[in-house]
Amino acid sequence: MINRSYLFVPGNRPERFDKACASGAHVVVLDLEDAVTPESKDEARAKIQAWLAEGGQAYVRINGLDSDWFEADCALLSGQGVRGVMLPKADDRAQVEALAERCPAGMALVPLIESAIGLRNAFDIGRVEAVTRLAFGSVDFQVDAGIECDDEGLLYARSKLVIDSRAAGIEAPIDGVTLAVKDAEAVGRDVARARDIGLGAKLCIHPAQVASVNQGFLPSAEELEWAGEVIEALDAADGVATHKGKIIDKPVIDRAHRIMAGRASA
């Protein structure tokens, strides 16, 4: 399975946890940060812990290092059922390493890049051993950077995360949310843009967005046909392989295999 959709669920709404898991989302993220008010943090943590103890499995978005709840949130990570952790407002490598030291061995760690300084340090953050991929907190980033447009205005930020992730040797980054909760066309357009520039997944804030995200990141029929033809030509070649008059070199082979592997996220 290639994880393409990451669905946030408020940590103080346990009645939604099972529904989120049944939504088709590849990863459910139980949120202790933005979705939960300060006076409800402890209650939300207890509800998450109880659900996990009953066999639930999910990622958890904890509160930041400078918050009053960070240490208690980290204690939750050692319990059963926590598949991964998201760190909000990851601004530098030291913050991420501090969280990594508190995580059980092998736990996926996904820093959220939500500020200009975080974007500047994204490569170093991605090089922390426990980090599996970076996520783009696009809404908070816009506020921090003073960018109004969420399309062309964020192209550099998204592209930098793609390049930094590749250079750091981790999975393609996760794109930010689409605020149009039930607009499947808007989600589809955002996913197509993300795919075109190399992002590999997307954050979701409503189950209605999940199907569009999962489908949108799948290879198209044309891509699958092309990849199949390339691989067939390669297998049949006695010497240098060609496809439609063009030599099949390593980059072409790698792209064909990557497209075929993309079917695993159906």
C-alpha cells in the first residue's frame, strides 16, 4: 500500500474514529492540536488512548514542543495502536530530533512544514532518521509567509518540499488540505496539481475528500498503457530496447516501474 490520503479527525470526537477508519483513508490522523481547544486537550488524549487500547490504529498529531501538552502527548506514543506521529510547526532539525528521541523504534514521524523557516530547513528536517515524509501545512504557511494565493503563490514551497524530500531520500511529500470540504472537483484539481509537481499524498479534513484523493493519485489509463508497453519492449528486446522509435534508457525504465507500482494505492 502506498499511503495517499491522510484524514484528520478531532481527538475529542471518538464517535468519528471508526467512521474515519471505514472511509477508505490510507491513514487516519487523530488530532490533538488545531482541532482541540486548550481546555479539551487532556480529555481528547484520554479518549484517543481508550480507543487505541480497544484495538484502534492511527497516527496522532500531537501538540508542539513549546506547548504545555507536548510531554503528555509524547507519553501516548508508547501505547499500542499508534502507527505514526505528526509534529506541527516543525521549524528545525533540533525540534524533530527531540520528538524522535521520544518515539518508539520504527514509528513513522511526519513533520508538518508550516512556516517560512520550516520550509528553509526542510531538507535538514527530512534527514532526521525517523522521518518518513514531510507534510505541507499550507494554510498556516500562507499566513506566516503573507501569501494570499494558494495556487501559483505556493508553487515554490510545494516544489521545494518535493526536491528536498527527494534529496533527503524520503517519500514524496504530503500536500496540504483543500478547504472546500465537499467539492470533489476542487479536490480533484488540487490533487492533479500536486501530482504534476511531484507530491505524493494529500491531507484531508473530511471523509468526503478521501475517494477523490485516492483516485487522483492513481496512474491514468494512458500512463499504465505506456508503462506496460515499455516493460514489454524491454522484456522482448535482444540488445538495445526501444519503444516507438525511442531508446529505453534507465530513467524511462524507472518511470515505467514507478507508474506500475502506483497501482498499489487503489
